Amino acid sequence: MKSTKEKIACLTSYDGSFAKIQDETGVDVLLVGDSLGMVLHGDETTLNVTMSNMIYHTRLVTNNCHRALVISDMPYKSYTSPAQALENARRLAHESNTDMVKMEGGKEISEAVASITQDGIPVCGHLGLMPQSIHKLGGYRVQAKTEAEANKLKEDAILLQVSGADCLVLECVPAKVAADISSLLDIPVIGIGAGVGCDGQVLVVYDILGLSEQKFKFSKNFLSGRDSISDAIKAYVAAVKNNSFPRLSHSYE
């Protein structure tokens, strides 16, 4: 899809009912995110999500998904060393039947990424705002705003690709930085709050349906003015595909 410049439409998914609708309405990638800790459990962060949580919810999704690619998050503290990362990635892949696992970080996880991909398990990287590092980052805020930070982000993105990552999520970074990284990499870059220049977009499904209490600059309620969840998801997919979402108003400079 990247090579043909077709935008990749991705949404989070946490259960069988939503997965079935999303799969049937044309979503390309379903991300079983550890964001479930916030949107399903009601926690303030993703840090309490366990491997058992991820396996359970991913299995619900994969059981009801027959077309879309499924990516599942490796939860907090499940990949602190290459050996632990490989063990947990094998468990997540085997017990949940996910197509790909996702990990947050750059240089510090590059050895773990290499270990997992060499074992035959595809990996999606995650840079920019990394929810599992929220205390270190000092809150939910835009990343890579300085030239030095942007250069570090690019270096980490290249290193993840070299280590074997098959795609990358960029969260809450300036649109130009994200577009530069998307052009720099051979692997697809999926943005959230990272501008229209990425190869695809991902949002939390609850956000596009207006179910979240907190409203984010980078999101949009696609259910507003529509009669069904299916129509809302179809509208989201279409907007990503035709580059009408995200707009400048959903992006950061």
C-alpha cells in the first residue's frame, strides 16, 4: 500500500463485535492497543495493562477478523530485555493469533526488535508520544518539537527499520517531522496526531464515535450526523483514503 501510495486506515479494536464491523467496513489494520486500560478499564494510563489482558482482547479480535491485519501491543514492562521480549512476543503471537506485535521505544529496544523479528514474528514500532513512558515524558504532550529531538526521532525510526520492524506508529509529533520520516523509511508509517503526510492513520475507535470524555485535537467524531457505527467507520476509512483526514486543525506544527 505504501508503494502504491494508498493510505492505510487503522483503528483500535478490543472485542469481537467491533472487530467484525471494522473488518467488514474496510478498515485495513486493527490495533488491539493497551489503550484498553484507559478506554475499557477507566485507568488514567496504560501502565496497569497485563499480558493476560492483551492476549484476551486480541483473541476476541482475531476470532472475528478475516481480512484486516491485526497488531497487538506488548504491554508495559513486557520487553525490558531481548530475552523477555522474545518470550512474551512468542506468547502473545501464539495465544492470541495476532499478526504483529507493537513495542514502544527506539534505540533502547532495537536489540529486542531484532530478536523478535529474527524469530519470525513481525514487529510494529512506536515513537513520539509513548504512553508507556508517560511519567518520563512528563505528560501527554507533543514530542520532537526541537531540531535535536526531531533528529533523534529520525535516528530511532531508521534504527527500528534496520532492526527489522515492519511498520511504525508516530504519535503526537509535528506534521513536517512525521512526513519527513515517512519519506525516509521504506516501511509504512502510521500517524496519530502526526499530520496527513504519514502513510496511514490510526485513531481510538471510541474517539471517532464520540464516546470518550476527553476530546483530542488530533481526533474527530465521525458518528456525528450519521445513523450507525458502520457508517461512521466507513466515513473514517474514506476520509483517510482521500486525504481529507487529518486536516491542519488535527495536526501539530
